[in-house]
Amino acid sequence: MQTKLEGRTKTYFVDTEGPTTLIGEKINPTGNKRLLAALKAGDHEFVRALAVDQVATGADLVDINVGVPGLNEPELMENIVKIVSEAVDVPLCIDSPNFEALKAALFAAPGRPLINSVNAEEASLERVLPMVKDRDCAVIGLTIDEKGIPKDVDTRLRLAGKILERASRYNIPTEDVIIDPLVLAVSTDHEAAAKTLDAIQQIRAEFGVSINLGASNVSFGLPDRHTLNQSFMALAIAAGANCLITDPFRLCLTMRATDLLLGRDAFSGRYIGHYRSMQSRDS
Ligand code: THG
């Protein structure tokens, strides 16, 4: 299944049969003091460089999350979407729980962006799906509802079905919905990663859709998070996740390695290409 996305000049397909999609996560002030200061100060050059560097490193899409308490999110979102879409030509992933911020971003973004996200709560389905239909774009559906992130696999499967069914009622085709089964920290539930891997497999088998994951939640609260993130990424891709929101600087090579080992990189082209481009950047 393919999801068509467009940036200012580039068309990109998230593809269940293709190489794994990397959505660069770095434009997100959570835990990033330098970005937070830059957003507060209106230092747009810092944000522009983050977008350009992520794409140069292999990001297929750039996620934009500018939720900062005290700042006007719709206005900031519109500004940052304009800056990033002038700086890079790839499609944008608009990351906000704020409906007004999503609306502002959709208005400012070129092409066919990816909304991040809708979830199975009524308020979200009723507000976000009409925007997806009106703007003719794609959306990530989180398997979460009024009760929060389900711990079990069956509820995640049911919520994925609910989101897809509701989208089809708005005449949004299945291929424009990418399901995110979410992962919780293994430090608080040692089966959290295993359950998400199971959910990825079952959702793919049942609905055939693309699966997205924000891979770094898994390692929260543990030492050497990078090792856990790398291992989890490989397992998630093997289980059927084909789209990951992550740090391209630290995880792009692991993603290319995993695709190669799963037989999805003819003549090791993408793996070697990424390795070479990193070497030429370092020298
Ligand atoms: N699913 C979907 N969207 C998502 C998530 C998901 N969006 C947000 C998040 N999860 C993915 N994005 C991030 C962004 C940053 C970090 C983690 C996930 C992060 N930041 C560093 C930290 O907190 O230590 C700071 C990084 C820095 O200094 O640059 O970990 O699951 N659909």
C-alpha cells in the first residue's frame, strides 16, 4: 500500500513494500533547550538549519512540533511551516494535538502533507478527519482513546479499525491513513515493546496499512537509550513498521542496515550511499 505525499517540489510515497520511511523528529522542543530558546527568541535560522541537516542526513519527511507552553501555537506553527517548506523540498509531517495549529499548518504547507495525528477519541475524529478530507492530505492515526494508550494488543487493533472505518465514512481512502500503535517505556512495563511488536504485526495483517512508530519512547528512564532505540528499531521494522519518527543523525544508518538485512536494499545501494555521504560530511 502506498501513501502519496508532496513537499514543495518532491513527491514521496510511504510504501509498505518499499524501504523504511524516516521522519526526522528534531524540530520538537520536548527536552531540547536550545530549540526551545530559539523558538522563544524567534531565531528561525536555528530551525531552518535543523530541517536542512535532517534532510541532508536522510530524512524523507520533516516532523514539525512547536508546542511550547505560553507561546501562540497556531501562529508559531504557521511561521515555522513556511520557513521549513522554503528550506527543504520534502513533505512535512504536522505534529500537534491542537486543532487550530493543525489548521494553520495545513493552510501554510505546500503540496500534500502528513497530519500527525488523529486518534480514536470522538473529539479528534470529528475535528481532524474533515480537515484531512478538505485539504486532500494524509494522516497518522494513533491507537489511543479517551482511556489513554491501551496496554493490550486487542484494543489497539480495535482502535485502528475504528479510525480506518471512520475515515472511510469521510471518503478518505485507507491508503491515506497510517496507523501508529504507539510504544510505552519498557522501564515501567517490561512487556511494552513486545506488545507493540505484536500490535504492528496484527494491524498490518488485518488492514494492510502502513505502520508508523515514534521509536524513542521505548527507552525512557533507562541508561544507554541509544542501544535500546537501535535494537527496537530493527525489531519494529522486521515486525512490519515501515515509517519511523526518529533522530536521523543517530539512527539513519541503523535503519539502512535493517532494510539491507531484510532484503530491501538491492546491491546495498542505500546503505553504502548513506555511509559515503556521512563520510564526506565529516571530512
Ligand atoms: N508517534 C507519533 N508522533 C510522535 C511520537 C509518536 N511525535 C512526538 C514523539 N512521539 C516523537 N518525537 C520525538 C522528538 C524528540 C524526542 C523524542 C521523540 C527526544 N528528544 C530528546 C530528549 O528528550 O532527550 C532531546 C533531543 C535533542 O536534544 O535534540 O527524545 O510516538 N505519531
